[in-house]
Amino acid sequence: WQSHSCAYDTEESCLINESGDRVDLLSRFLVQAGENVADEMNLSSHEIMIVRPSATSAMAPNTPGSLVQPLAQTIKGPWKGDSSRNKSPATSDETNDGIAPLCRSEKNKIVQKVQLSEDMLENPEPHVADIYAAASRYLKKNRLLEANHLFITVLDCQRKAHGELHEDVGAALHNVGLVHLRANEYGEALAYFERAVRVRKGSLGREHPEVAVSQVKVGITLLLMHSFDLALQAFLDALSIRKRALGDLHASNAAIYCNIGCVHVEFNELRDARRAFEAALDIQRNALYHEPDSGPVMFGTATTLCNLGYLYRYRGMHQKVAMVLKEALSVSFVFQHADVPQSFPSLSFFSLNSFKKVSS
């Protein structure tokens, strides 16, 4: 077992969901059974979704092209920056949702919340840490226009300070890609993630764990674009890097196995999908044994269990559906009593229906 040399990013996990059903990302683990759930499922009637912690404020519209508008068209009047005047330090938990740190050497540095001003944006280089912190908070709140503008500013500052081939430039490219991914602008996201991979390989080495972080995002973006062959190769490349860098049982490998399983579902390769999901679950169970209070690992475990439930439900293996859902419910009970910020996806209605049928 190896401890967290690489952060466990909850947003790396993909979830299989029946088309038409919405996977809610709630502030706590809710279980609701639908009234009109079909007894039989068509495997082709599904969608792949990214699961992530819910936004803490109103959602910004994620429409294609929404990030190309000038920031001035979004924020009327003088720049007011981040309205929060809370001066308490931000914790390192703020980097657990996939946002790359401003500088790798300052990965765990505590950053004070400050209010941005027009002067800071006109002369951003001395204030790049504050601009990065504000961009991260906007991304968490799903205020994508503001986050995109500020992360682009950070990227420009990093290029001026370090040139094109530097690890901090790679991190900045990765963060701009995150904004476009959440805005459903997959073409732009893919371009930024691929550039992040190239820069990180050149500056950190081809087998550095942070290369794998951006490589996973390449795979997720390709998966959402339905480029399944390329997505599978991206995930396999990322898994190979992480295994060599962090070991076979590192918790972050589980999310890649889970996503590989989702690709096999798209190819209707159910045995391969099941093997991938079960490999992810073995790693997550091992991780929970060593870190039973880890919210991100519990989040990933619930995602994997839901994906296994989907496969078992489709194949009519209702006893196995009941088994994985009981485990998911036990994980959720621990999660509800843990002091962690993440949220769980709700269990799929088709899995709950199978659970009810077996239990009755």
C-alpha cells in the first residue's frame, strides 16, 4: 500500500447512467426509487457521465461557445472580484477536485482569500497567486466565464515567467481544459489537455504522475466525444504511467479502471467491462481498509459499485445487484457521518428496482 503521492481526484470517475435519468450530485447520499422503472433494460440506452462534487452556488449555463464571450459582457459595471470577504485560510482540500496547483512546489501552501481589483487584473504578474485562487473558487461554483478568464490570465503569466515548456505552464493548460470540459466544450477541452500532456512530459518526464492526470482528462474528453478507441488508448497509457510511478494498488488507479470499464460497455464487451470494474473495486476496498474515512475514495467506490450494478442488472444477476448495492449503502452510511466535503451520486433507479425485487 502506498499513501497519497498523487491526489485522488473524484472528477476522474465516469458513471454509466440510463438515458433520460439524471444522476443527481447531492449534498448527501439520497436513495429514491422510481415508480415507473422498466423491468428490462436495453444496454444501448445509456449515457456516460462525469461525477463530481456538486456546485455550491447557482449553476452557470454550460452552452457551447459560452466561454468565448469577453468577461466584460458577463460582469456589468466595475470589476468586483470575489465578493467573499472571508479572510480565513483556504485548505488544501480545495485541490481535491482536479484543479492543478499553481506551482508544484507550493502544492500544499495555504492561500488567503483576497478581493480582486481592476488594478490586479491590469498588472496580473505580481498577483498571479490571488488570481489563481479566485479562478479556483469560481470553478468550484461553476461560474465558468469568470473561471476561464482568470485561468487564461494565469496561463499567460506562467508563459511570460517560464516560457512554453515548464511544469507550471502544463498545470495552467490543464486548468483551462477543466473549465471547457465542464462547459461541455469538448473540442477546446481536448486541445488544452493534449497540450498539457505534451508540456508535462517535456518538463517532468514521460512517466511522472502529473502526466497521467492530464492523460486521464484526455481519455474522459474523448469518451464524451464518443471516440472510444482513442479514449481506451488514453486510459491505458495513463494507467501504465501511474502503475510505474505509484504502484499497482494506488487508489488513483481505480478511477482509470472504472473508465476503462465504461469504454468496454460502449463496445458491448461486458466481460472486459466487468473485469475492469472489479479491478477498480479491489483497489478501492484496499484503500478504504487503510483510509476508512477518505471521502474521495468512498465517492469513487460508490461510482464503481453503481457501474457494476448496471452490468449485473442488465445480465439479470439480481443477487449480485443486491450485494453491490448493500455495499454501496454501507459506504454511504459511513460517508454521511464523516467530516468530508464531497457528495455522492444517487443510486441508479434500475439498480434500486433490482434491489427491491431481490429483497422482496
